[in-house]
Amino acid sequence: MGSPLRDRRVLSDAGLKRLEAAIASAEAATSCEFIVVLAPASSRYEGKTLKAGAAVALLVFIALYWVHFFTTGRPDALWLLAEACVAGACAAFAVTRMPALQRLFIPRAQMHAAVTQAAGSVFHEQNASFTEERNAALLYVSVLEGEARLLADVQLERKVKEARLNEVLAALLNHKGEAIEGLEDAIAQLGRLCAESFPRAAGDVNELPDRPIIRLP
């Protein structure tokens, strides 16, 4: 069974608007800042695409060679090579356009590492550590891999137990409905959790935009 987060509809304008409203609602009761970053993928995995094309080209060459060998007895190596190259190029293009096919050629461990690295980079790119109370939380979601990371700044991490933050992330990853609904629930749950340790004070300023960010690999 695939991850519920492998849903590109979360990247649509309608999806972004729903998440923006969820963030604004969650921040209404807490001084914490929530940053949501959505990525179509955490890496381009270019090497895997080339390997897929090369593998298909080799298989096509071998198959055509033996077909011609048994039917004509005189395989044309140059013609077969050209056909194989075309097939390989088509396969490489298909892999880049079809996420389900692309995942077949990428080791799970490599995707996991790519998501972790990208989430850490995004935390610094979005200035998550520059809020006044150092209590921002970053929710990073990568659609191709179907994975998410929840990173907290130092004060939020100090006051809210890591296990409780992990519960929010686990609920998102195990959500049975649509991805957008799972994200809305996760943001609302995060808001309630943070409000316990960082209730919103009068005159609190919204330091970061509520609009989710789309990050290309």
C-alpha cells in the first residue's frame, strides 16, 4: 500500500489555500510559527533515470538480436543498436514523467536520505530559527517519496517532548483519507500541542507567512 502523501493535489492552488487557512487557524491560539513546505520530490535522482534508460536499451537490444537471429539469421547490429537507443530514451523519459515508475528504480534508503537532507536544508532556507521565541516548527512533505519530516526550533523542542511531536508526524503518515485532510489534521494537532506550552499572548505578531511554500528539487 502506497503512502497517502503521494498525492500531487496537495500542490494545487486549492490545496495551498486550504493549508494556509489551517495554518492561520492553528497559530491563532499559540505564539509558535508553523512553516509548511511541499516538494514534488526531494531530489532529481538523475542517475537513476539514466540507469533505467540504459537497462531498457540493453534488454531491447538483446531481445531484438535473438528475434532477428532466429527469423533472418543475419541481425543488423547497427539497426538494432539504434532501436535499442530509442527505446532507452523513451524509457528514461517515461521514468521522469511517471512517479510510480520512477520509484521502482530508486532504493527506498536513498529516497529516505534525500527527504531528510532536503528537510534540514529547508529549515535553514526558510529562516525557521529567526523567530523571536525560537519556537517555529517546519512540516516538510515530499510527494514523490510519500514522506514527511517535522522539525522544531530549539525552544519548541525544549518545551514540547519529541515523542509528542513524533505522534503528530505518525498520525500524518498513517492517515487513511486524502493527503490534504491529513495535513490539515496534523497542523491542527500541532497547533493544540504548541498552545499548551506557548499560548498566544495579546499583541502577538505573525512573524512568518502562513502560505505554504512549494520547493523544487
